Amino acid sequence: MTDWQRRLGAIKAAVQAYRKRWRVWRATGDERMCSVCGALNGRSAPPDGVFHLGGVGFSGPPAHPNCRCRVSYVSRAQGRRRRSR
């Protein structure tokens, strides 16, 4: 196995591990934050799942025009504790 193949294998393993991480909705938390983003703040979703709020599913930010939210990633155990309901 060449050095290049070893590095490629390490990169592929890192990408697979990252894809298994759960996503957490992060709102800005200032006076301009809307009620939808405030309600989604801190909720988590599986890697390929959606964030649920009142029967509506969001694949991720932006939830609306001018949305300033973002997604952060956490371990599977942390994500399940914060799971969207």
C-alpha cells in the first residue's frame, strides 16, 4: 500500500464518521430572531433526517428568507438527547 492510498483511506474514513454525526439547529438568539427559529434552536436531527416543528419538517437552515441560523454537529449520543419532537 502506498502512502497516497493510506492517506486516501484515512480521508474516506473521516468523511464517513462525519456523516454519522447528528445535526443541531443553532439560531442567532438576538432581537431579530423569529419565533420559528427560536423554537427550532437547540433541536437535533439525524444525519439524513429533518427538524420537526408543529408537523412541519425543515431539512436545515435557512427556514425563511434572511434566515441567519446555522447547523452544528454533535455525536450520536448528544443528538439523541436533544432530538426534535
